[in-house]
Amino acid sequence: MSSQAEFSLPPPAPDAAAHSHELAERIANAIAEEGGWIAFSRFMEHALYAPGFGYYAAGSRKIGAEGDFVTAPEISPMFARCLAMQARQVLERTGGDVLELGPGTGILAADLFSELKAHGAAPARYRLLEVSPELRERQRALIAERHPGDAGRFEWIDRLPERIDGVVIANEVLDVLPCALVHRSGGVVLERGVVVTEAGFGWEDTAIPDGELKRRANAVIPPGDYDYLTEVNLAAEALVRSVAAALGRGLALFIDYGFAQNEYYHPQRSMGTLRCHYRHRFHNDPFFLPGLQDITAHVDFTAMARAAESAGAEVMGYTTQAHFLISCGLAVLVSGGDPNMTLSRLKATSAVHRLINPSEMGELFKVLGIGRGLDSPLLGFQSARPLTL
Ligand SMILES: C[S@@+](CC[C@H](N)C(=O)[O-])C[C@H]1O[C@@H](n2cnc3c(N)ncnc32)[C@H](O)[C@@H]1O
């Protein structure tokens, strides 16, 4: 996800402001019904997914120039072309289909299918699992326009299939799943939640009941007695575990911004990674205009890998987006264009630069490959600098 740091946040149109106000009222009612406090993960769930009102459940334009952020497949088709190289290798070994989780505008699906088809490797089915009605409609329209003859091969599904063979792709999906906020304050580890104050939503920390969240919070927060705020995302782990459990023969690629645990829960990262995206600005106030902004947290890739392994899958690789794309043949794909088309070549090159530049998406974004029934090495990870999980 790419957007600029906060300078000033543009005001919403009156109907959008009314929509946000209505959602805020509903969340306030939910807080009252639950005794005056809800966990931050519940707040994030309401703000992003409340039926008809949440950011991903309602109609506003999210992705692209008129939305709130752009993602790698929107920046350059080279992203999809590289993923197609990896997908081809796996589909040749395993057969099966492609399943994309959270396909956004559908651009990755359209470009990936084109590339596979160009190599005679189009899957019989390309399944899309999308929770946002607005994005589903955009995906359907784009696929109808780009692949009219193959539209029947695209299938929208509401839940994970019981068995998945082939390739699963989730680009920037784990970061939008509701996370818990945990806070060591005054030497005690608490869960951060949301209350209603006279000034609007506010923070309140409370004791964590015995259970998985408490165990994990105590395990990840670095030793010491200084204040430390961070996230634990059990919902993201549950999604990875479900994909891993359903994987028959195949590879699932989770691409997102994040780190392994030693870097995620670094003593100096004491304010966490929560980040909100609104009209190409980012800031860290999740209470700003509920329903009109995206709320995200970086991904703890160590936890995702362990979740996959607990479901019997294997970690096939973990590396940076830059190394993955380059290992998939990015340089060859870019230089393979017509050398006389200097302008489009240049444009392609500057977009590609955003994907792999260490100060943009290249280093912060990682690719985690989990698989079952597959031999190493896989294209995207073979010459890649391996990272430790
Ligand atoms: C940040 S957008 C990324 C979109 C797209 N993958 C891209 O790279 O442009 C997050 C996507 O995940 C979808 N999403 C959110 N929660 C989901 C869930 N539990 N299962 C599947 N998709 C989900 C959103 O509706 C949206 O399409």
C-alpha cells in the first residue's frame, strides 16, 4: 500500500461525512451494549466490515488514484507478470487452479490470467474470494472487459474451498484483518480497547483474560518495564492456518508489509505499526472518519509461518518483494520490450522502481510462500536472499 504521510486530511463530501457519522453511532451503540468497552480488534472489525457501513463493506472507492491508496498490481503489470512466472512453475507441477484472496480492483487477476494464457498455462478456474461488494463489482466489470471469452473461468466464492490445489495469492490482505492492540503500561501487559468519551472515541486498557492473546502478548513484548504498544493478529493467523489446512498440493503466497518477529517486536518499535490510509495520506488515528479510511497493521510473518506449519504445511520461502520479483525474472521482463518504445519503457522502469526500491516497497514488503506436496526450489525464492523467520 502506498500513500503519502499526513499533511492535512481533505474533508469528506457531505454524504460521506453522514455515512461515517452513522457508522460511528452504530459503533458507539455496540460499545454501550458490550458494557462500555470493546477490544480494538472489534472496533477495527466494525470500522472495516460492518455490513453496509464498514470501509470494505460499503460503496466508496478505495484503491487507485480516486481512492485512498495504491497497491503493487496497480502500480505496474510487471508485478502480475512476475507472479505468473511463479504460478506457472507451480501449476505445471501440481495442476489445479488459481485462488486469489482479496483481489481489490481485479487488476492482478486480469493481468495474471493474461500472462498465464499467453504462455498456454491459463488455469481452468480462477477463483476470487472477496468480502467487499464494491470491489466484487469492480472485479466483475474488469474481468468482463479484459477477458470476455474466458469470463466463465472466473468464479467468485464466499468462503475458502475445503481443498485447494494449485496457487493461492493474497496481496495486502493480512494487513487489513482486525488485530488486537496490547500495551505494557507501568510494567503490566494489558489489552487496549475503545470507549466512548465526551470528545468521541477514546482508548482504555484493561486486563487480558487468560488465553491465547495473553500468552502471545507476554511472549512477544520485549523484556523491560518501559511502555510498549504493539499488535497481535490472531485473525490473520487463523486465515493463514485455514489456507494451509485446505492446501492439497500447491503454493500459497502471502505478500504484505511486515517483518519477522525479531524485527516486528523490536524494543525500539514501542508504538506499534497501526496505520490508516485516507485519500493517499497515512496517519495513525483509527478514530478518524470511521468507514471512510482503511486501517492496517504490519504483518508478523513469523506468526504466519508458524500458523501454516501448525496446519501441516511447509514454509517454502520468505524474502523481500524486491528479491522475489527479481528472482521471478523481473529484469528480463522489463528489458524484453521494444527498445524503440523509449517513453513507455521508461514509464515501466520508474513504476518497477517503486516495486523494488528499498525505500519504497522493495524491502518493507515481504513474500511468504507456504506449500504442501511441492519440491524446492521455487523460482521466486531460489536466488533470493533468504530472510530468517
Ligand atoms: C488492501 S486491499 C488489497 C487489494 C488487492 N489484493 C491489491 O493488492 O490491490 C485488501 C483486500 O482484501 C479484501 N479483504 C479484506 N478482508 C478479507 C477477508 N477476510 N477475506 C478475503 N478478502 C478480504 C478487501 O476487500 C480488499 O479486496
